[in-house]
Amino acid sequence: MTNIKRTFSFFLSTVLFITVFAPAAFAVPKNTVGCDVYPTVVVPGIFQSDVRFYDENGNEKLNSAGEKYSKPFFMEASNDIVKDALENALLPIAKMLITQRDKDNKSAQAIADVLGRAMFENIKLDEYGRPVKDIRATEYNTSLANLSEEDREYALDQIPLEEYVEKVGLDHLYFFSYVSTGNIKATAERLFDLIQIAKRETGHDKVNILPISQGGSLFNALMQVYIDKGLDFSDDVNRVCFIVPASDGAAVLGDIYRYGLLDDDDALYGYMFPSLLDDDQQALAYLINIILRIMPNADLNAILDKAVDTLIEDYLENSTCLWALIPSADYPACRAKYLEDEDSVHIVKETDWYYTAQLNHRSRILEAQAKGVEFFDIVDYNYTLYKICDSWDKVNADGIIHTDSESLGATTVAVDKPLPEGYAQANTFCTDKSHRHIDDARLVDASSGILCETTFFFKGQNHETTARNNVIIKLAVRIITDGSFKNVHSDPAFPQFNYARDSRDFIKDVNRWKTADTSSLSPENTQKLASAIAKAETAINSTYMKTEDFDAVRDEFDKTVFEIQNGTAKPEEKPRVFLKLVTKILKIFSDILLKFFGGNGWSDILLFKNINCGGK
């Protein structure tokens, strides 16, 4: 259930977010420590910060079962959630199922209320965007060198920058920690403060910034903070390396705020759940498609709409960090939908403040670039958005963030859909017409992006596995440590267009075998292992390799070590015949129902009433 849990968590709170004010600036001489590498401030993505729930005594709060609340939603104990559901939702749901009518949307409201209390009650914010309860991020107002071992390990586990530490040192690495559902303006002011701390502690006059995912929206807010203070961003910043930034929000969240969850018949009773569940859970997915018909179609849609509206209006409406993830094109409509009441006057001031930053972020980047700030961008693309929103088949993306937002304007059509026949490279931001900024599959034209000369693309990379691609991390470290590395032409080892990989566990396995005691192995197996490790390291150390080629090396390594360990070849994974048969039967049944009865519920189908054939 991993995928659906992640998706559920993302759309309810999310995809990809950021509290004291310090002196505005420090007069620091440049490079007083004799170091030619600027310190780096990492701005992580959604839910990558250590956030905790405290009681009135300042201790970590325990739930009714005596357990610490788990991040990021700090939900109550399971027994309390079940009790709430039984007391407040069971009766209206039962009435709806019996009567096949949800009179006055009582069932929909009851379900939405229980879900809201379970998921978001403890992270709710007041009308000023402040947490109602004591929810705080662990703040690191110093470099990793001065943190506890526990905090240091936490930061490096979120963003694996061990190679940076080896090259530059812990004293030049700063990890900004924040509440992803908190206040965007207050958070950006704290980030400004951390930049001043990094300058003061290291003796440098500038820093490098590494904004990741939601950190991209926080970066926009940071530039607005500089303007509000009457300061020049370029005075403090040397280089910026974005990694899959939500620079113009995330289409998934914009769609949900604006339209709700995708609930047309084809999606709800067809492809949504099969797309969210893993391959070995497809039988469950088609079973869900069938079971959903126990509710009338109109009432099921009403429940989904009410759930989204209730969660936003009652729990998420005051989270300006989440509002910062709404694409600029969607903000006016979402603002009109949720922020027109008198209680929202303070939040509107802050969301409008961020909207200004969002609308101007590309021009401000170009202005800073003209003043000497160097900008780089690392983008994942050609991975379909989760199929829970209207845009899933209309934009290119990395599963969560659409490519236009990440790439700051690169031209794409949709996943696996090439640019139109006869399309010519735009060269909007490339002055050298000899440069080729279109990938081999003609899926993206980078030349229309404002950073076309310094943006790197990784085809097929999923947003959630970005940090597991060692080439992306290696590239980011190169950018923020090597001043001679200037653009996509600087090193053939890092071409503009590259490929996805998931290498973290593979690297761990290879390193484990490199240090394993092999004294008991036969000479033949010793040679086999050495050869397998050599091939694996070649693939791992390569900075350009197609996904299927990398996966083939990883699979070969797994088979070799299995054979060495077990004395026999690794058996091919046999298909689970019974599960495969059940899945096929359930799929056929689900498809037939959708084709002939559309979104009608079981009562409509069995009583032959209100039959609406085909998906709407």
C-alpha cells in the first residue's frame, strides 16, 4: 500500500513547504578563512524536516496509548480514530447504504469530518497562519559540524551529501528545517537569518543555496523577503542549484484545490486505483472499483468533493506554505473559492504576498543572474502525475511536479508525447543557435526555459526517488563545489539530458560485499564476486547510462551474489498463478461494469434504474 499511502498523504496535505527574525546583514570580509568554496544552505522538500509535537511542559506529546505522535500528521491513536468514526460516521453511512440516498449530504459531511480530525486536527493553524498546537521543527541555526550526531545523521539521511562533506567539510553545510504546512513568509524570514549565520560563521561574504522540491517555492519567498528589506539578493548569494523545484507550484495540488479529486467515471471506476497500487496489488485495485458501487455514484462524488472542501476549509486553508504550492495560473480561482470570507483577511494578505513573488520569480532570477548570481536546475521529467487530478494526462511531470514548474519554462507536451512534427527549437533563452536543447526523444525543448544553458534533465525519474539517484547528487555537489563548472557544456560526463536510476540500495549492497569476509569462498567464486563488483562499480560511477542498462547491471549483480551465497542460480520469479487469475477476472468484471453501466451504483444496476451506460 506504499504508493497509495504516499499519494493520499500528498494530496491531503501536499507534493512538495518552509521562525525568528535576526539582524539584516553582517559586514564580513570575503573568504577570510582562505577557502574558495562557499558554504551551502540546503532547503529541503516537503516533510523532510524533523518536526515534533510538544505538550504544555515542552516535552514531546504522547497520545492516549502512551506513544509519541508520528510525523507528519501527528494522528491520534488508532483506537481513538476508530471510536470517532463509529460514533460520528457509522450511522449516516448506514442510512445512506440502506436508503441509497445521502440526504442533505450528512454521510459525506460525517466522513469528511472524521477524516479531517484524524489527519489534520493536530497541525491546524489559526487565522494568522500560526499552529494552534505546539508543532515545531527542530531548528539548526548552525552548520552540521556543530550539530549532535543524531541531528547530523538525520540531515544527511534526507539529502545524502556525504560527497560534499568529504570535499568541503561539515562546517560549510547548513540544513534549513521548517514545518512544511506552516507560514511561508515567517519561514522565508528564518531562511534569510540562516544565510546571515552561515556567512558569519564561515567568514564568507556569500553562500550557495540548494532548494529542493518545496524548497523551490520557499526560494521565491526568500527573494521577496530581500526586496521587502530593501536588500540585494546578489550581495548574499553566489550560486543556486535547484533540484526538482516547485518553482511554480505543483499541478496536482492546484487541480485538487480548484476542482477536487478526479471523479469522472473512467477514473473512479477504471484507472485511478490500479495506477496508485503496486503491481502485486492490482487485484485489490479492481476489487475497490467494484466495491465502490455499493454507494450511488452521485453520493460517492459528493463524498469526495465534501472531503476535499472540508479538509481545505477547516484545516488547510490557513497554511500559506501549501498555498505557495498552488500554480500561479490556478491561484486566482482557488483564492476566490476558499479565501473570500472575512476570517481569511490575514491569510489573503500573505497568499497575495507570495503570489506576487511567484508571478515575478523568473524575472527576478534573470535579474540576479545579470548581477552575477549563477543559477542551475536539475529536473525530473516524463513520469506521469498521480492519476488523481485533472492534469495527469495533460502535462509532462515527475509524478508530483509538472515539468514547466521544475524547469522554469521548458516546452513539453505530455508524458511520452513528442513535440509536434515540424517543431523548431524555440531558442527563447539561448543565444547560440548551434546548441541543441531538445532531447533525443523530442519530449522537451529546454531552450524556452530561462536557465536553458544550466538545466539538466533526467528522463523517467520519479520525484520521490530523486535523492536515490547518485548521479543527481553527484551533479549537485559538482555544481556547488566547482566554480569552473559553468553549464551543460562544461563536462561531457554530465550532458543536459540524462536518465533515471534508483541506485541507493545497490550502492549499499556493493559496499557491503566489498568489505565482507570472503576468505571461505572458492577461488572461482572469489573471481566471480570481484568481477561482479567491478561491473557494478563501473555502472554506479558512470554519470550517464540508460535506465535499462543500469538496471541490467544491478540485476546481474544480484544474481551473482545469490549464486555465491546459495550455491545455485537465483530462481526466476514465478508468476503467482492464482493471484494473476483473480486479478484478470476482477479486471474483466470491473471493465464490463464500466463499459455497460458507467458510474451507476449496485442499486441502480440491480433495479435497472437511472442506467447511464459508459463513463461520463
